[in-house]
Amino acid sequence: MLTVAHRCMGVLLLAASLLFVGPQTHAAPSVQAPEAKRFVIARVSQNPGKHLNQLAPMAEYLAGVLADEGFVAGGVVLAQTTDELVALVAAGRVHWVTETAYTASLLVEQAGMTIRALKLKNGVASYQSRVFVRRDAGIETLQDLAGRVVAFEEPDSFSGYFMPSLMLQDDGLSLAELRSPRSAPPADHVGYVFARSELNVTQWVHKGLVQAGALNNLDWNNPKRMPLAMRESLVVIAESRPFPRALELASPALSETAAARVTEALLQLDASRDARLLRAYEKASGFLPVDQELLQTMEYLRARLPGGR
């Protein structure tokens, strides 16, 4: 049974006190918060301290927006996996989620959440995944990767795993996960391994440990993740369609009226007037309303979820 205390490393920020409940700490019953109506924002996280600090100010702000509906404080809940986040939403313990497009697709499909806004991060609304190889590898297309190995970032990376894996599958290729970069994939499959960081992906391709790698276009242009000296030896052979950088979703636990008010409050935030609040919220620089192009992109993702249409 899923519990915040033992499986989600749940983090709840209250108006007057901080309650951290998880495997690493144990809160005594005497410090448990009294029942109150809190506006709870959630996301998947492997770094609770970082994401608590990022989400807490916005949770407090949005609780204030809905103060006349009885919300008295903000809360933050962090799940270790997407499945746990889906379970928390389904249990009615979350009001709002900020997440990547892939996780958003799962939340819409499995937990009945609705997409309310597109988040701009550092001024960027969308990004693309790029598959690249060494210039001297003799690899020119995705089809050339059959029987070879590609390095993805990590299993929960949308732009570093899910997007490029869709690119390969849309090109008619089958994938096979390998134990190590030196393992040989079946001749008619593209083998893949997880390098666990963007820089590792770059280095593994540059050194010839794997034949291809995948990063998003922002990481490709970031010298900390793609050093210029290494990039000169590499070439992009395919690029995905654009996907939204981050999305804001409302839970069924929030009434339609309240969800619309929260959405409007986010859309009205100004990058200069509300810079500190936005910057704290995962380096947001503003929000855009949902349009038809975004809905079509999300439908593309939903159709490719396990068991999707």
C-alpha cells in the first residue's frame, strides 16, 4: 500500500512549520499538523530538498489566491516515481502538479488531471531531443543504428530517454536494453544503456564507448553538458518534434472554479513584478495558455503510452 511516509518521501510545507516525513526522518505524533485545508502542489522528485524549496513559495501564493475558499496554507508533496504521483492524485491528496509532458500525459490518462498552462522555464516554452554520433562513425540516419548502441540519460528523463526512444520507434526500429555499453544488441535492434547524466552521454559517444547519444537541444548548447571541444567531433543525425518544457495540471480534487482561478493567477504573473516568485518555481519566467498545438502534441504522447490509444 502506498504511503507518503514510507514510499513517497512526502514533503509537506505548512504555514508555520515544516514537516518532513520519509525514510530518512520520523516525525513524532505531537508535531503532526492539525487538519487544515492546504493547497498542495506535487511532482516526482529524487531531490526532495531542492524541489521543496522550489515549490513551497508558489504553493503558499496559490493558497492565498484561494483563501476565500478556505485554503489556509500551501503544501508540497514529492513522489519518488510517476506511479506514486498518480496514486497520490487519485487519492485526492494533491491539488496541482507541475511536470514534464510525459508525466503530464500519464496524469491526464490515469488520474483525470487537466492541463491548465504551459510553463516557460528560463524563457523557453519547448525543446527537442537530438540523436547524435561521432562525425567519423559513418552513421547518417537512425536506421544505421540497428545493431548498435545508444546512450540515454536516465529512465525518468523525458528529453533524454522517452523522446528519443519515440523517435527510434517511429522510424520503425525496435529497442533492447543492455546491461552495459559493451554488450551487443540483437542485429535488428538498437541497444540502449543509461549514462545517468548529460555529460556522461556526451563523453561516452565522444570516446566511442557507444555509437550514439541523445540530449535535448538546450543541453546540446550547454558547454557544461556538451563541452565545445567534444561537440566538434559530433554531429546530429535526427531531431524530434518540439515538446512543451513543463506543464501545469489541476487535480480532480480541485473544483473547476478553483482550477480556473489558479490558472488565471498563474497567467497574470509578470516576469518583472513577480520575478522572485517565478524564479523560485523551477526557474519559471511566465506561463502561456493551452492552445490547439499543445493539445495535439499531448494527444501524440497519450497515444504512445503503454496501453494508449
